[in-house]
Amino acid sequence: MPSFSHFFETLTGSTNVFIDAMLLTLELTAVSILVGIVIGLFFALLKISNVKVLGYISDIYVYLVRGTPLIVQIFILYFGISGIFLLPDFWAAALALAFHNGAYIAEIFRGTIQSIDQGQMEAARSLGMPKSLALRRIILPQAFRRALPPLGNQFIIGLKDSSLAAFISMNELFNVATTLGSNNFDEMTYLLIVAVYYLILVAILTLLVNLFEKKLAVSDR
Amino acid sequence: MEEQKTIVRIKKLNKSFGDLHVLKDIDMKVLESDVVCLIGSSGSGKSTLLRCLNFLEKKDNGQIIIEGEEINPGTQDINKVREKIGMVFQHFQLFPHMTVLENIIEAPTHVRKIPKNQAVEEAKELLVKVGLEDKTDVYPSKLSGGQQQRVAIARALAMKPDILLFDEPTSALDPELVGEVLTTMKELAEDGMTMVVVTHEMGFAREVGDWIVFMHDGRIVESAPPEVFFSNPREERTKEFLKTTSLK
């Protein structure tokens, strides 16, 4: 193990490189979560629709994603899709992560949508609201609020999963840490440093989710 | 006296859930400004009948004629029909993420598409009517059951329906809160609102009802004006039912 003074010196000495890497990690995470929410909502709606075939499509998507390792999905998108048309590395990684997060987010949304009392939909419909309007105005806002705690969890997983983008040579946090570590024959120090960065990012993310949860909880007070 | 308009006419209505035949050849009529009380023991089909009236349950066969027009979910826009048929639920079903005011203006602004300030004006008048004008900006979770149900009534009224359906509106309430909801309903009836009420409140049915419909085992066993129904029932089943409910 490195001494504390050595760890601290290396930490402060490498901030420039790590800040850049952290920004890339954040970009990857932000894109993959935002796109993942859109994908997730889309497949959750397919799943709860009355059309069976659409439900099956959603099932297959979730099964494929949950049934294969993320690193395999990233490689398939990186090597496979890039062979068909040119996909910038960033987008190969971001889309693979989004595609992956989307399946878990779809399951979160499906669960919370189905957890809303059916009477809410009936009340909305009895007021003359079409189903799509009732979903948008009545069901989804409530489902989204209930989804926040598990979503926050998924965001944290998504943030840490972005480290796998290192394997398609994205210079995000993990990649920078291992590269610097082996270049300086000092792996452990850099791994500890990168752990600190991840901990800080997760702390910020947790704080944001908690704030958002509190803001949406007004109606319970 | 001029003849009352028929708001709802039901002919030979049948409905099954799987093997369970819950509504058997129901014939019924609701006249304008009348209060029809549907009574009967649990499982007799009265709630299902009520839910068929605004198509929350799909009938198997028979006719549902509303204001002279036969309604079929396949051919008519059910949303348009539902705008004219308000419904009040046993468990209120207020939208928990919206304030009292937002609950009431939701459908008028998004379905009837009236301007928001007009909807707010109307909502405030309705809140005065149900005696909750001081709760405008409160969330439903802060209200008692009786208050929630009165907001639910105001919400249904905001669509200016021609008829209001009540599905056991006081069954989920603490006993001391039942009165305030029944009073609101009675005032509505006095204003001339057409109402169909599924209820276990015999006192309410006797006092406010214009017509009592007694159901048993999916059939309408007896229907009569309350004076006749409660003091001089014809059917054996009705006598038994009245005897058990008066024991309370």
C-alpha cells in the first residue's frame, strides 16, 4: 500500500488529467442515463399496452440485455456497428450503456406504473380523459415519483458501469487510472485515487436524487 | 306536470365475468332529476351495473341508451359519452400528486378545454358548494375521508355532467364522516341533479331516493318508490333484506 503522503501528492499532482477523465465519465453517464430513460419508458409502455406482440418485444429486449454481460454488449456495438457505419467511439460506448441501462429502467418503470391503483386510471377515464392523456397526466407522474429511489440506484450503477468503456479505449476515469498506474509502476495509488473520484461522483449523484425526491414529495406533506 | 326526460334506459343487459353471470336481463330507467338508489347485498351486481353505465365494464349484450342514443363502445367515442356521466368512487380516487384545485380543473382544462381562469372560477364555486373553499391549495393526503369524497364530487361536477353515478360513496368512511357526504349528495339532489347511487345507507335511500332498485343475485328483484318499497315490499327476498338491514 502507498503511504498517505505519497497518495496525497499523487492525488493533487494528477488532478488535471483526472478532471478531464471525470468529465468524460460524467458525459458518458449523463447520455446513457438520459437516453436510457427514454428507451426504458418506451419499452415499459410497450409492456403495459394491450397489444400482446408489443409486450413480447419488450420482454425480448429486457431478456437480451439482462442475459448478456455489459462488456459483450459494448464490444458488439463497438466492433459490430462500427463495421456497418462509422460510429464515433464516444457514441458506441454511450449507446451501449444507454441500451443496457434502458432495460433495467424499463423494468423499474413497468413495476411502478403497475403499482398505481387501477382506480386512478378509472377515475381519469370516467372524467372523459382518453387513455393516453390519463397516462401522461395522472399515471406517469405518480409512477415516476415512485420510481425515483430505484432509479437513483440504477443511476449509480450506470455511473460505475461506464468504467467498462475503458475497454474500447475511452479515456474515462478507470482507463486513465490504469494507464497512469502501469506507466508509473504504481497501480495501487492510482486505483485508490480513481476510487476517490468515483466516491465523490456517487455522493453528488445521491445528493441530487435525494433533493429531487424531496421536491417531488410535496404532495405527501 | 310535464313528463320527465329519460336520461338512461337499460334493456336486457347481461354481463358475465368468466363463468360468473353477474347481471341477468337488467331493465332499468333513470328519469331526469331523479335519484335512483341501487341496494342489495354484496355480490348482487349493483356496482357492476353502475360501472356498465359509464363503460368501465363492458356489457356482454343488451342495450344502454343514454339521452335517447344507444351507446356502443365500438361505434361511439366513449370519452365524449363519459364527459356527460360523472362518477364518484368508494375510495375517492383523487389524484394524490395534485392539489384540490388542480384535481378539479384537470378534466375541464384538458378535456373540455376551457380556459384555465374560467376553470378555476368554476372550481372555486364548486368548492363553496361542497363546503371546502378553504382547502383549495391543499393536497388530498391532508384531508379527511369525508372531505376527500366531497372534493371528488366537486371534481365530477366540474365536467357539468347530466348524471352522476355514486359507487358506495360512504362505505370507506369513518361513521362520523358519513353524514357530511350524504348532506352534500342530498343538496345535489335538491338542485335537481340526476343521480344513481349504489348504497348501503337505507336512511338516505328512503329520504332522498325517488326510486329504489333492489338487486339480488344479478337480477332486479323489486323496484318501487321508497314509500312503497320500505313500508310495503312485495317480494319475499326484499322483506328478508330489509329485515336484516334494519337490525343494525
